[in-house]
Amino acid sequence: MRLLFLGPPGSGKGTQAKLLAGKHGIPHVAPGDIFRQETAAKSELGSLVEGIMARGDLVDDATTLRVIENRLSSEDARNGFVLDGYPRNLAQAEALERVLSSRGESLDLVIDLVAPEEKILERARMRRVCAQCGEPYSLATQRPRVPGRCDACGGELVVRKDDREETVRERLSLYERLTKPLETYYGEKGMVRVVDGEGEVAEVARRIDRELRSRGLVQS
């Protein structure tokens, strides 16, 4: 099962992609996570990525493709994967298609997780992250036992820069301009299933599961 999750920042696609990958025993593949892992491991690729980010630049398409191609070639991805955060634009989508095609593979389904902009902004306002261990919380649905403190390590809960309203609006605008065209790109191939991202995490997961079952990708 080879899946791609689309959806604006804050739609919940990262959460759902990780849940689905864990449930089916396939890797959750997200460029940002890989960049951080490679940088921490001080690999050649990690040093390259670290240098790019230290300059305040975005990692270029060619380097990102190299990272993704290397990850999808891993042994644990032989039976499938869940892509989250790649591709982000049409050029990346076409490059991914060439990589998969060269191995006789293709994406099975694209899940487009949708949520109203106001709901995304509301989620961001409610989101908190532990400054020490990175554990996420929501003041609406996942409150810490002690206000302002992480349940796991006791660290202070903070608002990430990415969750400030001006940053969220900027990221949504960028998504509309660069990534939303992928809905048409994959839609013309008959691969897109639109899923409502509003509601509890478990309910959204059930909606996604129904789409997978309707396509015969998981057993009924």
C-alpha cells in the first residue's frame, strides 16, 4: 500500500499519516523528519541539509528527491509507505512518479484531508508543545494534567512559531499556491479521495479507513 497524504498545514494529515503507517506496519515518510534524523546522525546528507537550513534557505527539490528516493529504497518500505509533506509541488510530483515508475511501482491512493481555514487557525491557537521533549498538546482536546507543564517530562509548554496566526496564514497561502494544484494533478489520474478532516482523531481515521476499504487496499 503506497499512499500520499495531501492537505493544508493544520488539517491533521501528519497525525493521520503516522497513525495509518503504524497501524499497517509501513513507514511514515516525511522530509522534515528525515532531515532532522540525518542532521542528528551527522551523515553526509545531514551536513548538506544542515548547511542549507543554516543559511535560512529551503532545501532544494533535487536534494529533497535524493532524500525521499533513498528512504523509499529502504527494506522496510518494500511493502508500502505513507508519504506526508512530499511532493509539495508539481515538479516534485513528476519526479516522484519517475522514481516509482523506474521500479515498477506507483501510488495507490492520494488522501486529500480538508478542513476550513478557521478550524485550522483555531487548532493552531489551541496547540502547545513541550519546549523540552517536543510532546504535543491541545488545550481543546488533549490538555496536560498540570496546566502549562508536559505530562512526560515536566517541561514548559510553549506556542511554536509555526502556530502563530500570521505564520499559519502564510503557510496556508503557500500551500494554496504551490501544493493545491496537486489535487488536480492526481485527480485527473483518478487517485484522489477527499476526506473531511474535522472531528475527533479517531473519527477522521475511520473515514480514511473506509476509503481504503472501498479501494480494496485493506481487508473489509
